[in-house]
Amino acid sequence: MAGLAVNNTPLVPSNITESRIANFMSSKTIFYRMGIHRGLWTLRHSGSPHVEISVYSVPDLKEAVSQTFQKVTQDERKYGPSWATHWFKIDVTIPEAMNGKPVVFQWNMNNEGMVWSTDGVPLQGLTGGDGQERHEYIVTNIGIAGNRHSFYIEAACNGMFGVGDGAFVPDPNRYFSIEKADLVVPDKDVQDLYYDLDIIRGIAYNTQDESPRAREAVWVINEVINEFILEDRKSIKKCKKLTKEFLSVNNGQAKGQHQITAIGNCHIDTAWLWPYDETKRKIARSWSTQIDLMDRYSKYIFTGSQTQQYEWLSELYPALFEKIKSKERTGQWEIIGGSWVEHGNGTIKNTLIREPGFFGFQILLLPQILKQSGCDYFFTQKLSWNNINKFPRSTFWWTGIDGTNILAHLTPAETYGASVTVAELTKCTKNHHDLEYSNESLLCYGHGDGGGGPTPAMLERLNRLKDVDGLPMVKPGSALSFFEGIEKNSRDLQAYNGELYLEFHRGTYTTQSLVKYGNRKSEFLIRDVEILSTMATLLARTTKSDVGAYIYPSNTLEWIWKLLCLNQFHDCLPGSAIGLAYKDVHKHHREIISATLSLRHQAQSAIIRLRSLSGNTDSKSQQGLVVFNTLPWNRTEVIAVPRQETDWTGQQHNRDKHEYVLVKNVPGLGASGYVAHTADIAAVDEEIGAKDHDGGYFILENQNLKATFNHDGQLISLLDKKTPDRQLIPNGAKGNVLQLYEDVPVYWDAWDVEIYHLQKWKPIEGEASIKVVSEGPLKAELHFRQNISDKSYIEQTISLTCLSERLEFDNVVDWHEAHQFLKVEFVWDLVSDHATYEIQYGALRRPTHYNTTIDSAKFEVCGHKFADLSEANYGVALMNNCKYGYATHGNTQRLSLLRSPKGPDENADMGQHKFKYAIYPHQGHFNSSDVAQQALEFNVPLSLRYAEDHEVRSGMVLKPLFQVEPSTQIILDTIKLAEDNDNGKILILRLYEAYGAQAHALLKSYLNIKKILISNILEDDTKNELQRVDDTGSFKLTLKPFQILTLKVILN
């Protein structure tokens, strides 16, 4: 046959051809000089006179440029230690050989750095090392021989992922050397050929290996290798002709092909293996680089989230911030996300609303919260990390616990740090679970976690992959355009109803216990401040006196909210950052708690002062209490007088000499006065006691409960005296059993607790010395100390007040373990196939069995203030004041208390911890109980002010600001001034239905209300108003199951 020749070479086995191709394409092989990488850069020059380096070690550029830099050679010294900063002044002179050519500076110190102009503008980031390297900075596109160019490099003594070892534990003494400081010229033809081959190699080995297209790809690369002679330009052109012809074959009709929208991003952990201050530099390094790439690739679109990072940038790098604003206006920069940071969303509540971290999306109210915050779409890839079950959907409607649907997409590429490879494009098709409904995927590409973002190589691949036969079609685009395309092009999508439970990183519910304590305490203190400050502001408006002036602390509250939200970032709150990061977190929590306590005191003082001005003329000498209640129902409780050694009833004092007294009917969202030595604070005659029973048993008893403990402090009997036949502990079982589990995960130490940890544990018992420390009559207490090991111990005080229906356990733990997990277990005489866990603004049922792998994967779950196990007519709630990890299996409940991982913080959780948990038996199933209210009371104590003379008086000091009647299902959670409050005339209320049933109630207030608008989380005005019932200030409320309702109260 004319023109068709015989191939006289032997057929090469496919595995040998693959190895030949790998050697040719590799930058690290003994055959490097025979491969293509040798030709990517040419005309290399280093050292004087073409590259001159000088250094000055100071923290910032402004100080550095005013100093004398010391000249150094490339190999002269090392730079450190960890986290230090060194400024290099780089002076380059263009060699004659580079005249008229593009000139690039290559720099590698195996660390992170940023190039600055001589006038102080950040130009781009540099990343040393391999894997996520970014070594090149373009000096000039057209070099002029002899011209001198100067710039600075800010070198941070840390890598992209900190300064850690394999367990991420930081090395405080890392030092870095200048491995490369060269001028080079890119060989555009060879680089162009390399990017073509990169794509073709992917088609050869990352699609269907035996398809005609894949086998042709192998042939093309092999022919290129046969043809390739670096020094022969004709050879390079022949090679390019081969690759161009192969890649020019397109898919034909686009409609039948999978469509991929590619969006650039660089996930920057706001803190993780580095502290916050290093993140601020990472942002500038990463985002300045992306601005540079946008200038070079006009169709490139990048997206960035996390409002906190934009605020830092605007404050620290204003010139760069202006560039980003410009790119956003032209459509190349997309701002997404509705939160201050990418938070750890399993553990937060109020801030989840304020923001419109753990990992995963246990928040089944997130669809409702997003919708009320103006967010229409939800995107994640986290569920691809599941280590037991594969999530069954890719593009779907996520249905929240309240019935709200939101359009959701889980990228089938299973990463937010894609590199735009053939393998990733193929994965988008193979892993897409909903192709019959939606033939589109979102590909998020760019180096991430430590920042960095897309590289020129990724963008070169993207340009070549738009429409190549045998591959999905891919185009650059925004996240918004992708979701709009789904809405336009998809068939009716399936719905997924339930939590998006991440089967991974379950240890983050417990790790870094002190951080979780600080978060919970801060959230409730801020809530107190907003409510009390609103009360004081409204009271001041009605009191015409300079002495009574009070100004709502809007600016301080905004600062506090931002600081709290910052520390809910998804490596800070979950407990997976380095110790250096937690120095900042603990400091911030101390600042928040100090500031909120001060603000609360100021608001209370203003209320006491204003009320004394408005009517208390009694000048006699007296002492007493003003008690503030920020929960929306009346409370009667035993409290400890703030001042020591009072003798108001003389019935009982605690060990710190504070007197216990009973305060009755403290009004919800109000305050009452209690005068000493009057009927306000009377002695109690309730039957209560703690006693040492014959036989080594110890009993706590009041009119509601009778609890019996053994010598180890374990609960062996619990009787609800309202239902005398209800013995809650089965025969032979126990509660309050402390347990120590071996906790060695597969890899992610701080993050993970694995399913097999349940197989290896021991009870902590045998060394306790329980004793009665208080017999009542107001509060009965037992106390014991138990060694956990020869390094750790727990002290526990078990208490019951004269009126309480809760049995409380107050703990102090001195903890010095390694890879051990401390839990407490209760076994109940109850039968239920589900337990109910509090989540943000609602509650969620989960199975109590291991019937399927989906059930057993939830061996450790996230909850907030309580977990409840209920039969149809009775149940028990396990409550806490700062814990988030639970497990319920059969009739056994466990609360996770402390972990002891050794990386990335080798000292995680070491030291002293204080925390509380409680048991609350109740009539009825959870859905008809008051568990949510009891858990709030356990977490929000009454706030007390000792007062004297005219500042204290009997009776109501401040009547309820608002009341919800009945208060059985609807909880009024938030009261604050609106962001736009018209000089204190507009309030925001936020309520929610807590039990999962439609609720009807009346909202009442003594305020002079003009109208109440139904608003949203963003406090937008709507056309809907609450219906006024009568002229007494009552409005009709109707909430659907688990509905969050935001109201805008307009005052006259």
C-alpha cells in the first residue's frame, strides 16, 4: 500500500513506555539532562554582578528600608529561627545575553516570602520547596542589557505548612538557606510543549486506559520523545505539531458532554500550623500573586471568602486591597461566603447567626440560616473525607430540620485544592452521583490550606482543556454563574433530608477543652450584655437626668463579636492548631470575658442607678441583692451571696464563706431586689439532705429526687419522687462512671477519634474517698477525689439544691495524659431507638443502634448543651456547660470530657480543667419537656449584684422587657438594638421554636410599640408585620417547627 511503511522496531511493553514517559517528564531523575525539564529555563545567571543580595533582619519594610543592608552571598549563612523575618534587598543587572528577552528571577529558600516594590507595594508571593512551589518573579518582559532592577523579598522563617514535623508539631529552631537566587529566561516553545504533554499524559493514564484515545495519547508522547532534541528548534516545532494535532480534536456537540466550571481559590487557614499574625502575611502573599496572574490571564476568575481576611488586608495592605476592589469590579475577583471566618460550625450558636470550627455540617438549621442571610447556595467538599460511608449525592436540595431547602453541590473532584489535571476532570464525571439530573460540576483549583492559590501551570492547563476529545468540557467561571447554570439547566433534583454528618475528625468535638469553655462562656456573656445594655438604654430614654445617661456600647460589642467569630475558625475552636496559635486564642477569650463582664457590670449599674432615681426614696441603712435574669421566664434558685460572711439567714455557707440563700420569682428578662433580714430572703424548711448510709452508700435527696452513690461516686440508684415507681438505674448498672479510653487514631491526632477506641477502655474507680461536705438545708453536696493515673486526678462535687430537679456534677481535673480519652457514662432504665441532641436553634434525633454502617459511623457525635434519651412518657437529659462530644448506644449515654493528643500542639489539654455536667430526669418525651429551658438555666446563671441603702429595695426592679406566653416551645434568645436603631427606637428580637412542633404564643411588652416587623438575619425590612392582639402590647406569634424568627420592634 503506497505511503504506508513497515515499523521495524519491536513493540515496547506498555509499562516500559510509561516509565520512559515518566523519566522524560520528571524534574527529579538521574536522566534529568535527557528530559524536557532541562529546557524550560535558559541563560541562567547567578551571583555578582548580575544578582546582588543584601539583608536586614527587622519585622517590617518601613523600618528596613531606612537601615543599612548587609551584603551577603547566596551560600554565606542560614536564616532563622522559626517565625523570624528577614528582609532581602535584591539588585539585578540584566546580562547582555538577556537583552530583548523576558527576564525572570528564581528564588528558593524552602520558606514563604513576598516580593515588594521599592515604594512599598506587595507584588506577589513566593513559596519555596517542592510540591506547592512558586519560585519565579517576572523582573521584566523585555530585558535591556545593563539595566538595573531592585526589589525586596520579605522572607518568613516558616514553610507553607509552618515549621512542623510529621505530626505537625512545630520546631522552634528551623533555619533556612538561599538555595537559588538566579536570573533566567523562559523558553516559551519548550514550556508550551511541556504543558501540552502534561495534558496528553493525563489522557493516556488517567482516563480509560484501553480506549483508542488513551492509546493514541501514549503514541503521541512516545513520538515526541523520539523527536525531541532540545538544541534543535526544528525538532521542537515538529514535537509541537504532534501535540497540537492531538489536542485540536474536540468533543463535537457540547450538550452531551459533562460541563465543568473551574474557579480559582486559595484556602487560607486563618490559623492552623501558624499563628494569626502569619496568616495576615499569607493573605497578602497569596492574593497579590493572584492579582498578578489576573493581569497575565485575562479570563482567569478567582474567589475568596472570609471577611476577616479582607479586613486585615484593608488595614495592613491598603494598596493591595484597592487592587482587589478593582478586580472585583471587572468580574475577575469573586467574593463569596457569608461568615466572618470559615468557622467550626458544629460548636457555635449565636455567632452562626451573627456571621451571615468543627468540621462537617451537623447544623441542620444551616439551610434556614443561609436563606435568611441572603445566601441561596451551599458548596462543600468536606464529606468526601468520610472514612466509612460515601455520601450519596453531588447536586441536590439539602433539606434542613425546619423543612427549608437550599441548592447544594459537593464537588465530585473531592478537593478544594485541585490542580486542573486530566485525572481531576475525569473524577468529576466518574464520581458525580446525580448525572441524570445535572451534568455539571464545580472544580475549585489552587494550592490551599496554607494559601498560595493557582499557579501559571494550572492556568496553562485550563486554557488547553476547554474542549478536548474524550474529556469533560471545562471553562473558567464564577461560583455564582455555576449555581445559576444548575438552576437553569438541571432536571428536578433529589433532596437529602438530614445532617451532613462528616465521618471524620470526631475528636474535634473535645480537643482543646479550654478553648471550648472560653467559647461557650463568651457566647452567653455577650448575650447577657446585649440584653442588659438594651434594658439600660431604654430605661435611660425614660429617665430625664444627666446622672442617668447610658449609651449602648455598639462599637465595643462589634469588636467583641468580631474577636469571638475570629476564634471560631475551623482549626481554632475544633482544637487542631499549634500551641502558638492557642496563645492568641486564649488571650482573645480572656479579653472577651473581661470586656463583657465590665460591660455587663456597667449596664447593671446603670439600671440600678436609674431605678433608684425613679422612685426609691428610702434612705435607711440596708443591704441585699439585685438579681438579674436574662432568660425569658421567671426563676427561683439557690444562689451564693457575692459578699463573704453575711448572716442573712444563717442557714448555710459554702467553703468560701459565701452564704447560700433562696431567691424566688426573679422575673424573666428583668430584675428583682431582695433585702436582707426581710421576707425577701427567708429561711427554708424544705426537706433536703446528704447522708452517709450504712453499707458505704451516700445519698442526696430533696423533694424531687433521691440519688444514691457508691464509694467511687458512681450513681447506683436514682429515684424520681414525683413518680415513685420510676427507678432510673437498671439493676446492676451504674451512672457517673468515669472511663479512660486508649485514643490512638490512624493519623490525624488532634482531629480524630476512631471507632476502635470503644474496644479498649477501663473504668476509673477504686481510689475515691467520697464524703459528705454539705448536708443542706439549701444545698447538699458530696465530694470525692479519684486518681486517673499516677499523673492525673479528678475532684468532683455532686450537688442537689432544695428545689432543684437537676443533679449537678462540678469537676476539677488535673490532666497530664498521652493519647487517653476521658469520658463519663450513665446507663438508664429506658428504651428508645433514638436520642435527641441540641444543635444551634433546635434539636436533632440520631439512632441509638449500630444497625447499618451509617448508624455505626455516628459512634461519636456533636451536640450543644444537652443530649436526651426519652421513651414516650419519660426521659433523662445529660447536660453540660462547655462540652460538645456525645455518644448514645442503647440505654447508655456518654459525655466526652478530655482528650490528650500530641500533635500539632504537643501540650494540648495539659493542665487543670473545670467543667460541669448535670442529669435532668423529666416527665414526657423530650418533645413535651422543658429540657431546652433547663439546659439554658444550667448555662446562664442568675447575675447578682450586692447592693446597699437606696440602691436595693424589695420587689421588682425592672419588669420583664418582653414575655412569651406560654414559654413552653418558643425561646426568646436575643434582644439587641438594631444596627440601624434610630437613636434607640428600633430593637431586634430573635426567637426560635425548640422542640419540633408548630407553636402559638403571645409576645408581650410594657414598651410603647409602634409596630413589629418580621425581619431576617440581616435585619432587612419586610412588608410583613406581627398582628397586634389588643391595646395592651400583645402580638400574636406563630412559629413552624424549629423556625428562627427575627423581629424588628419599632418604638414610638
